[in-house]
Amino acid sequence: MQRQDAVREIERLRAQIRHHNHRYYVLDDPEIPDSDYDQLFVSLRNLESGFPDLVTPDSPTQRVGGEPLSGFQTVTHEVPMLSLDNVFSIGEFLDFDRKARERLGGLIKSADDLFAEPEIPYCAEPKLDGLAISLLYENGLLVRAATRGDGATGEDITHNVRTIPSVPLRLLGDTVPARLEVRGEVVMPKAGFLKLNERAAAQGEKQFANPRNAAAGSLRQLDPRIAAKRPLEFYAYGAVQAIGIDFPPSQFETLQKLVTLGFRISQEVKRGHGTGFVQDFYADVLARRDSLAYEIDGVVIKVDNVRWQQELGFVSRAPRWATAFKFPAQEAITTVEAIEFQVGRTGALTPVARLAPVFVGGVTVSNATLHNFDEVERMDVRVGDSVIVYRAGDVIPKVVRVLVDRRPANSHPVDLPTCCPVCGSDVERPEDEAIARCSGGLFCPAQQKEALKHFVSRRAMDIEGLGDKWIEQLVDQGLIRSSADLFVLGKDDLLPLDRMGDKSADNLLAAISHSKSTTFPRFLFALGIRGVGEATALALARHFGRLEPLLAADEEALMRVPDIGPVVAESIATFFRQPHNIEIIQRLREVGVVWPDIEADAEREQPLAGQTWVLTGSLATLGREQAKEKLMLLGAKVAGSVSKKTSCVVAGEAAGSKLAEAEKLGIPVLDEDALLALLASHGLQS
Ligand code: IVH
């Protein structure tokens, strides 16, 4: 190829690749398949290798591959990188807002915009938990990236930052500013962090404690090839030193402008007025914290109007026009007071750390799970240890790390129990399993209680009003030992129980009696066979249709059921081989537990096979769960969202966006009556 043609072709390819990079890494909205993108990239690289002098640092091929540095250069920030003050409660935020209004009131009384806006307009952003960096662009090209450091000087990490795909090497758009410094946060998304740690664990390497450390560690590498392999993302949150480009006098609009220059900003950013808006934003983002792709430790609230920002100015190292409104910390340090072992429904022994109470994730925590024996051994956690406890959302708090440096001198490793702490039976721990179990089966009171709680639960036999407290009492008083005993309880048995009134006793007996008529899948699920959750119970019920052939099935026959592998097959077969289990099943049938047989897979026509249905809104007669079960019995898959592939949508009361989507896509919609009629026509009455 002629040099002139090469110049043109290289420019064309680069423009295309930049465009697709931006669609993929910044907008999350690729236009072409990965393979086409790869093709463009290969073409560019080939051309560039034919004309090496045409390679420029902003070429997409130059993100990766530089040689390792021998050390970091120091960078002086022309505009210092400040930090933020924190508030921890709405009360503290109200103070912040009041002070800002007072200052603005005093300062700009002459301007009438304050009177037009009695509440401060705020730009509200998530507080990304990563590493603050500065990106310097000259004539539209990235020339330097630096860490925040102490705010006045940082380290030059350009070689690593160039490898982050969401950092533009060259600004998008027609205006090419002579100079622009963009600030923002480098984060490692949670999913990428987990994968990175999994890989590290598999290779016996050290794992990172959290995504922030992983992001920081990646940027502090001298060899850019390491950073290039790390899943890092950059989110812009501000611009300084703009020469040759105008920015709007509003933080919110500045962010939009950064988007047009090719930067990614957080999707959560919102603008609104006053403290009510801020309070709602805080609550909304906090509620969705766990489902966001990256970790955040609060929200940042900024006075939106840049002129007002200037009026408010700074105090020491933080602006008066912005504050971080922090979420409750998800990690805290406390000490282990005891390590105990709980026995679950299936006999699994779970080690639990009893802790000195500590406030974490918004609640006081005094117990945390240690998962299993392997984990106790791996962490070598001991009584007296200082540990880091983590609690996110509604998840059970867990001990994530032992601070070995703070370990008291006289501590000793935990003795893992060889006998069940509840019934004294031997503890079994198969060689390659992390989980140890009590071998006491239904004789172990811990397992009896848990098995019963499971048996009566909503998704199993659904005995309304028979909560854990009653089960505890019924077992402790010796009134029931197994599930079948429930159905022979009389009013005289119940009345002496603590806090049991005449009416509650009647209600409970009625609920127990009502539950006798159930479905085959619910019954199987209620038995609490290890490895048999709701979906497996349904698969078993559909495959065998009736109980007898299931009882007779060996492992091989069980493995013919969709999705049942050797482990679950063995667990099911072992369960049904135990005489005391068969005895309980027989007794349950004797006391009147019944269900309609289902046509077994082999015999059944599956009128909805191959179809995907979606349920939305509330279904008054059936309930969503039952409707789902029944549709699945007819062979349909039931999905959670509407797409072009959806065959039919069932819309109950107050159906929302899914119904709208179905209508948009022209997908058939049934109401509840039509669904009931359809089910009835296939012999599935409600
Ligand atoms: S603005 C003068 N916006 O929080 C304003 N900071 O304690 C300075 N951060 O070092 C920062 N998300 O690492 C701002 N949306 C956001 C942020 C954010 C996270 C971090 C940043 C900074 C620290 C301030």
C-alpha cells in the first residue's frame, strides 16, 4: 500500500475503533460483535507494523505494552486535589445545607437568584470507593495521569492509566481544548474483583482485601502489562483547568459535557432541590448499594451552581460547597469472644464467632458466620483474636480477616468438634468436603427442629401461623418429634403452650388441617432431602408423577431426571432407603396428607413446551408461585423479563412496565381469568 493510502486507512480505522471503544467501554452499548471489533484492531495493527513511523501514542493499539518503569515520577497538581468533609446523618446534612444557605444568603443578597430558589439545587453523585486520579489533556490528547497523593503532589501513573479502556486517549468531539484536566475515580467493578481473587486463589497467590485495594495495587505497578490485565474502570466527576473549551456553570451539566468528550460518568447522578431531594437520593442509592456494579461508601452532594460554589469557597482542604454523606461502614473491627458450632437442618455444622458487639452495616452485630471448618482452618481464627467483620445489606455478617498482629500471646487454635454439640453423634467430614455434618439424622433434636421449620414453611407445606417459636415449644415439650406428629395434635395439646389462646389454637389447627391437601412437588420439597430444593422437587414430581415409582428409583433412574447429577441422586436414594424416613412418609399419608398425582413426563403432553412465559402484577386467585408451578407443569419456561422471545405474558392487578413492554413488542397478554381457564382446560384446577 502507498504511504498516502496507509495514512488515510490508519486514520479511518482508528476513528472507527475509538468509536466502538466508546460504545463498548463508556456507553455499555456496543454496536458490532466483538469479532468484528477484533478484526478492525488486527487490521490497524498490521498496517501500523508496515508503517511504524505512523504509530502515535493516542493510537488504540498503544494502550498496552509499554516497558516497565524503574520508579514513579512525582507530579505537582496545578490545582490541588482536595478531599471532602463527611456527614454521617441527615441531621448533619441539614446543618451543612443550613450553613451553605446562610453563607449564600449573606454573600449574594443582591443577586435575586437566591430568592427565586429558596432551596439549594444540588448535584448528587455516588461516592465511588476507588482511587482519585487526575487526567491531563493537551490539545485533546492524554499527556499525563496522576494519583491524588497528598493532594498537592501525586505520582505519575500515565503508563497504567493508558491501559484503562474507559479512559479516552484522545477527547471526542470537534472542539479540541488546548488544556483540560479531568478528575475522577478509578474503580474495580465487584464482578471483576471477585474473578481476579478467584484466579489468585487458584494460583495460590495473595488475594486483595477489597476492590479499592485491588484498584490501587493495579495502578501502583511499574509494569503496565499487569494493569492492562486488571478490570479497571474510570468514572469522571469533575473538570478543572479548561482552556479552549467552555464548561457550563453547573456541576450536573459539566458531567454531561464530560460525557460528550468521551468519559464515563456514574449512571446514578441526579440533580434536584433541597434537603428532601438529598434524603431521597441517599435512601435510594443506599437501598441499591449491593446491586451496583462497583462499591460505593456513600453519596457526594455538591452545590450544583458553579458560581455559588465559588462564593462558598474552601475551608482548609475541603470545599464548603460539597460534602460526602457517608453510608454506615460495612466493615468493623471487633474481638472474638467464643467460637461455637451450630447444627443446621441437614446436620451441617456451621462455626459461628460470638463477638464483642460492634456497629457495622447500620446494625449492632454480635455473631458472625465462619462458614465451615475449612474456613476456620484457613483463617486460623481464635478466641481472643481481633477480626474484621463485614456486613452488607441483609446478608449474614461474616468474619473476613484476622488481624494476626493483634493476637494475644496465650491464644490457641480452635478444636474442631468430633461430636455433634447437640446430640453427641459422630461428626462426619468427607475428605474433599469443607462441610462437616452430624450423623444423628432425625434423632438429632437440632435437625428435628430445623426439619420441622422447613416442613411447615411457606414454600413447603405452607402451614400459616406455625412459626419457629411454636415449633421450638412443641419439640421442647415433647409434643412432636416428626412432621407426622403435627397432624394428630389436638386443642388440648396446644392450649398449655406459652401465649397460646383459644382462638389461636383453633386457627393453628385449621391451618394444619388445611395444609394436608397439598401438591406433590411441595410435599417432596417439604421432606427436606439434602440437595432437593424447589426446582429439583418439581423436576422429580414431573418425572415420576407419583410417589411409588420415585421411592423405587435407584441412582441411575434418578439421574435420568433433568438436572439431577450423581451427588443429588445419591442423596435422594439414601434418604428413601432409611426405614425411619419411609415410616414418616407412610404416617403422613395415613393422617391424611394428600396431593393429586401428576402425569409423569413419559405420559404427559406438554402443550406449552418450548414456550417462555412471563408473569407480572399480582394474581389474586393463584399467586405468582403457584401460577409458575402450573405453567412449568405444562412445559413452559417462566422468565423474569419480557423480550422478543417471550411467548405470552400473564398480567395480574397493577401490572407495570413488563405489560407495557409486551404491548410494545406485540406479545399476547392473558389476564388471570384467561390463565385459570387455560390451566383448567389442561386439568390443572386452582
Ligand atoms: S469530588 C473537591 N465526587 O472522595 C471535591 N469525589 O474525600 C473533591 N470520590 O478523593 C472530590 N466519588 O476519591 C468527588 N462523585 C465524587 C466522588 C469523589 C468518590 C472520592 C475521591 C476523593 C474523595 C474525597
